[in-house]
Amino acid sequence: MHRGGGGGGAVRVLNVAEKPSVAKSVAEILSRRSGGMQSRPGRSQYNRVFEFNYAIGGQACHMLVTSVTGHLMELEFDDRFRRWHSCDPVELFHAPVRKSVPQDKLPIKQTLEEESRRCQWLVLWLDCDREGENIAYEVIEICTGANSRLNIWRARFSALIDREIHEAVQNLDRPNKLFADAVDARQEIDLRIGASFTRFQTMLLKDAFVLDVTWDDRNLVLSYGPCQFPTLGFIVERFWEIQAHEPEEFWTINCTHTSDEGTASFGWIRGHLFDYSSAVIIYEMCIEEPMATVQNVRNQEKLKYPPYPLSTVELQKRASRYFRMSSERTMKVAEELYQAGFISYPRTETDNFSPNTDLHTIVREQLDHPVWGQYAQRLLDPEARLWRNPSNGGHDDKAHPPIHPTKFSTGESNWSPDHTKLYELVVRHFLACCSQPAVGAETTVVIDIAGEEFNASGRVVLAKNYLDVYRFDSWGGTLLPTYNIGQQFVPTTLTLDSGVTRPPPLLSEADLLSCMDKAGIGTDATMHDHIKKLLDPGYATKDENTRFSPTNLGEALVMGYDEMGYELWKPYLRSMMEADMKSVSMGTKSKSEVLESCLQQMKACFLDARVQKVKLLDAMGTFFARSNRPINETQNPIEVVRPCGACNESEMVLKRRPNGEFMVGCRSYPQCRNVVWLPGSLSEAAVTNQVCPVCTPGPVYKLQFKFRRRDIPPNFDVDHLGCVGGCDDILKELIEISRFGSRGQTTAPARGQTPNGSRQGASRQDLHTSFRPAGQLNSENPPVMQSQGFRSTHNQNPRNASDAGQVLCTSCGEPSISLTANTEANRGRRFYKCQNPDCGFFKWEDELTEATPRGRRGRGSSRQASASASAGRRGAAQGRGRRGRGRNTDGDGMMFVSATGDPVSGCCFTCGDPSHFANVCPNRRR
């Protein structure tokens, strides 16, 4: 194979492994022939660079070996879609995504770029599976970006042992782009589906219910994963089977016979009957004619075969069954044993050995072991006839062989008990699968009693063979007395026994792995991670027997989606996706084709789920109490607004207080108490992705506000895009208004009335506020607000001219109701009030005829109007009332009114001029 190079001199070769430990092992193995290696630090303190000389196919090479740490890049949405509130979750199905190197891995990227510029070859020592191939292409992208002339090669190996590594480097191959594309497709599908459904169900449910979680529910995320939920579905479905089970009583007839050779127990051929009367009739027939006659005696040889070679899923299942070791722990320990060179690569679907594998050499390495070394000697002895080539399990991922031992050990000083157990399992499993099956003689005796047949079985193990080394399997049996056809005897006991049907047990971890494997949920390398993602968010629990139960939260989510009709918790959709990923890796389908079909299907599911969200709410309501917090489907409850300028360590985030009001406070509270109180007139607030170009320190993200119309002056818009950094004059004014308005406000009785309903005079001062600018507020001069809030209307007279006799509420515009007063001072006097009990609208009927429409003065109002407003202002308390803020009426018929409906005067709080507002005051920035 011609590789090209650097002419007659040594070729500089950059070798990149997937982990630092693998890079070190590869360098140590390859450098032994050249007398050792030199080591120097890379840009990352964890990823060193090893240098030595080596020859590849007769070509002299100067080898540089370094590493990454798993994936070098992350797939993520563009910035404007990454914040939860930034878009409708359905947009995530087609929002732009990008793959980039995260901040913490930039030093690794710099090392690869620097070394690539001085090399001619790039050899990739990544794990030989789809995920490793994807990481390989991430490395290729970085290295070719620095040096486009690199000659790129792929080293394929399955164990960190001399034979494998030297063979890999002398038989270099090209990377497989199809494998990388399959992983790219899976990553993008998982990102889009997971992000959209996670945002949907979190924002829908988090604030709607009181969830019994053990952590801070303010940071709770109700995650959804396309593999996570089908896995949860297996657990919930088994749990429902158990709950739905109704015990049913049954009856069976049992017979025993004791002779000089022992006791035989015979079981009824019918098994059992659920009808008591029928069982009693048959039993009485047997009692009346109890003589038993031997109908048949069968003697046959039985074989118990050794297990297939060890795959990843089988390793996890057996470790769970034999040691009660979790799948996550199993994979962690197996990875550490692999990196230390004791076992082959632990992530493989293959369960059959290649004919080229030297199995005898692997067995020979175990001859000196004090426990199973003697068995290994018997296995290699031709006269013992114990050897048998391993069976073919029917699976081959074309990347790695089955898991097997690669280095002899009697136990290392740094091993935990789990390392010892797992290494023992791998070795014993390998020796067992190379052995003859166990041989037994099985005898079955059939007898007849009054026309009813019964049978008994016994077994004798003639040759244990593989069972001698595989202590995890047992094959016991009972020895039957000798019976001959035609022999008769009277049973020692003949009883009618009852029992009840039992539900199936909860799924064990081994059962769950089997379900996932059979349904194609996840891969051998990711199944343990999907199980962990059920336990971490509290969707399921695992008991000491490694059996899973769903929590209320997990069951409610599955129930909600089940009610919708879309079986998002079933394995079928994910199974089809996994099949599509395999098609991409084989080249029968393109990456774009699979992305389009999968995302189109799941987007339809998402849209339908959102339409039927009430079913999800109803299911949650079955398990959890409703909260009094408003449901927020459009915004993340905690969103970063800006860096905190007080502590300079944390961030200011948008929060909603229990009373519904908004604030921007430091995340480090109570250590840092920096806070911006937002107006109490806000009904909605959300952080946008727009950055203020003025305020520092940045970035300071702008907020989208929505105000309640009745709580702000009519010249302000209810929708406002503002900044809390200090540059937004409109927001400042609304905060000032709110400070003397809705915060701490008291509801005053209607003008001219005492709280008990009697009329009294009221000075004009009662409708104004005592005001000082923010800088002059102190405990001696607290703000006082006696009016209820701002109201706006196009006509001060609430009687609608187009609807004679009907009075409309000036606050909410709804028709008011007419009542008659019964107080001593006003008995018989008619008045109008709003139908809404929370609305403060009140009007005497005889005042309606006295009221005359008055306009609101505009910015260009006459001096006469200004003088009138100034006169009103002089009659108020000695501060300038923010409440009136300037204008009384204008030609548009708009005005400020108090809770009683009377006009409120005011002026610019900056200069005192009643002809304009403060936000346009010419003296404001002088």
C-alpha cells in the first residue's frame, strides 16, 4: 500500500488517540523497538505529546502521539435559539445548528493545530466503532484546517496489547465517513427532539403542579429523550401489568411415591384448573381408584451448552445478575480494565470470534492462574477432549471481536472488588465458551391414576465440562427411583392443593437491558446511559434487588402521552430511527434523507402533543396537587439578563416572585443582594437575545415587557422592549410610577364616600400623591399613595351614548349593574358598580347627568390649559405628583383618572412644566 511521505527522509506522523491513557499505551508499545520515548506537555495539561522513531511499512517515521478526551466538538443551536424563551419549541425542529469546539477543549484544539502544521501524516487511533469514527472526523476537521496537505490514515485495533497495536499500525486503513454520518444524524435528531419536547413539558408542567422532588424545583427540568422515554415505557408498562393483575385461585393435584430408592414427586399433566368443582370431581375419581400404573419411562442424554462469546449487552446483563452491579458501573470498570490492557474493547455487538483469532494463545496466557489455571491446562490438552470452538451468536459489528482477556493477572493492587469480579467474569466466560457442553442423563416417568396422567423428571450430570470453570451457571437435578413400564403402586400422598396466580415481577436491570436490546433502543455503548437518565431526573427508582419502579412523575408523563394516542413512550419510533442510522452507516440511505423523514415524523407528533396538552395536565393532576403559580409555556423561569455589577462574580437573572411581580436579582443571593425591582404593572416579562449596545458591563440582554393597560398611563404602550442597564428612560419612568402606584397601594373608597358608604367632602389633594424623586426618598418622607391606580377611557362619562340606559365600566369596559343604596345618608339613591368584584368602578346615577366630557391636554397644549393644571398642582401636597405626570386633558378625549373616575392633574417631575412629560423634558440630560 503506497502511503506517500516526505521523500527519502523521516515522515513526521501525528497520532491521535481517544483518551490520554490510550495515547500513552500506544506510545509505550510502539516505542519499545526504538529504545523508548520522550514526553512533553501539550496545551492541555491532561493531553501530553509523546515522541519516538518508528518504521511503518519500511518508511522511517518520527511519531508524535497525543490525544483528545472523547468528542472534541459539540452540536448546539445557534445563539438565538439556545435560550428557552427565544422561540417556539416547534422551531427547534428546523432551527440552524452548528458543531463547534467548546471552551474547555480549546487547548486540545490548539495542540492539534500546532502539531499538524509540522506533520505530513495523520494517524487516527480512535475507538473502532461509529462513535469513534465520528470523533475521528472531528479531529480531521481541526487538523486539516491547519494543514490541508495531511495524508490521513486510520488504525484499527481491539486491544491495547503489542500484537494488536503493531498489526494496526502496519495495516493502516482509511476513515469511514458513513459511520461518522450515522452518528451526526443521530446527534441532530436527538438534539432537536429532546430540546423541543423538554422545553414543552417543562414549561407546561413545572409551575402548574407541586412536584414532590428532593431538589430545588426552581431548577427542575423535565427532560425528554427519544431513547429515555421508551426505556421508561418498559418500566411503566410492567408496573401497570402488576397493578392490573387480579389474583385468581386455582387447584392442582399432586402425587408423591416413596420407595427404598427415594421419593419421587409427580406433577399433574393438566397443570391446574380454575374451576373448583371440576378439580374436586377429578380428584375424587383418583381417590376412588388410587392405583398408579407406569405408562412410559424415557431416558435421554441432555446437553447444557456454554454461553456465546461475550458482547457488551451480555456483559452488562450478567454483571447485574451475578454481582448486582449497575450497567453504568459495569461499563466504567470495563473501560478502565480495557485502558489498562487487561481486556479487549468493551463496546461491541459481536458475539462470535473470527476464524483468524488465535484462541489457544489467549487461553495459554491463563495457565499460571491459581484458580482457573488448571482448567486452562485441561482445555489445551488434546487427550482431555475438552476443547470446542466457540459457538456463533449471530452478531458481528465488523469493528471489534467479543470481549476477552488480553493480559494475565491475579489481581492488581489498585483494583477494587468490582474490577476483580469483572475480570474474573470475562476470563471464566471466555474459557467456558471454548469448552464442551455439560452432559446429563435425564429420566422422565409418566404414570396414570384413574385416567389422569402425572409425570416426574430426574437428572444426573455425567460430565460437567464448562460448568467446572463457569461457576455462575448451575445444572442440578434430582435422582429418580427406578421405574419400569407396567409397574403399579399406590401413591404415598395424593392431595388437592390450591394456589393463586401471581403477577410478573418488576423489571430487573438485566430484564430492562434485554428489552432495550430486543427493541433496538440505544446501542451497546449507550444503553447504560439511557438507564441512568431515568434515575437522575427522578422518573424511576431502583431497589436493592436491581428492580425498577416508576415514580409518580415518570408514570404521569407516560400516562399523559399514552392518553394522546401517540405512543411516544413505546419503542417503535426509536427502533425505526436506529434502523435508519444503521442504513446510513451501510450507505443504503443518506444522512439528509434520514434527518428529513425522522424529524418530519416527530414534528407531527410534537404538534399533536401540544394540541392535546390538556391530557398531559390531567395525567399530572392524578398524582400531584395543582400549584397557585401561573403556567408559563413560553419562558424559562430563570433567565440571565446581565453580569452582576455588585459582586462581579455571578449573574443577574429574571425571576418572578410568589406575588406575581418581576425582579432582576443576583443569582448569588443572599450573599449578594443586588436587585432591580421591575414595575408592578407588568403582566409578562421575558429575556430576549438582543444585547444593549450602550450598557456595561455586558452583555446586557434586553427584556420584552407587557404591561397591564389599566395600570399605566395611556400614552405608554403595553408592549415595550426595554433594558434594565440604566439607559431606558421609559422603563425608569414606569418604575417610578409603579413605586408610587401599584406597590404598596391601598384601595380608596369612591370619592365622596366614607368606607361605610356615607358621603363626605374631599379636597382635591386626596387625588394626588406626595412625591419626591428617588434620590430624596428617606424614612422621614415615605411615599404616600391614596388613589388606586391609573385608568384610561375615551370619555369620562361612563354612560355609552350608543346604548341608552346602559353604563359601561370605565376600567374593563363591561356593562355595570344598577343598585340602590340602603345607608342612612343615601337611602334610595341609585348607583352603578362593575359586575367584576375585583374591579373598583363605582358611580352615582345622579352624577352621570352632571359629568361633562373633558379632553386630555396634548404636548402642544395652550398656556391656559397649563395654568389650569398648575393650579390643580398647587392645591396638592408639596411634592410633584408622579401620578399626574403633566397633562390633564387633550383634544383626543384621553385623560388620567383616579380610582373614582375624577381627573388627576400633574406635570413634568424634572422641571415642573405641566406641558410635557419627563421622558421628553429638554432639561433631562443637562
